[in-house]
Amino acid sequence: MARSLKKWFRVHPKLMKKIKKMNDSGEKKVIKVWDRASQILPEMVGFTIAVHNGRQFVSVYINEEMIGHRLWEFAPTRTFRWHPF
């Protein structure tokens, strides 16, 4: 089976709806998100999104260099303590 050459952006519909609503009204509130697999689009630049990492929400400020990346890349789920001997 051949793999598709076109890769489309995948954003949760509720998240996109909130972003469009806030862009239209001009508000800048923190948006809580549990869907870590959503990709960052140009419409999200300038917003702060709180991404859930399984234990707490990690605040991520979106800038232009993050476009195309996934939200999970900026909210690590594991805390490194030390190397065992």
C-alpha cells in the first residue's frame, strides 16, 4: 500500500473553534487542552495554551517558529531525576 505524499494538519475541532472565536473577539485567554496531538497553525500564534501532560497543565506560549509542530513537543510527560549507577 502506497503512503500519501500530502500530509494534512490535524487540529481538534473544539480547539480550532475556540481559537477562531478568540481571534474574532480579540481576547487573549489561556486555553486548556487535553489533546496533545494537535498541530500548531498560524492562527494560534500569540496565544497561550495550557497543555495537559498527564499530571498538570504546562503553559505554552505559541510563536511563529512553532508552526507545524505538535503540542506534545512542548509539554514533557516525564521528569528526569538522575542516572542510576
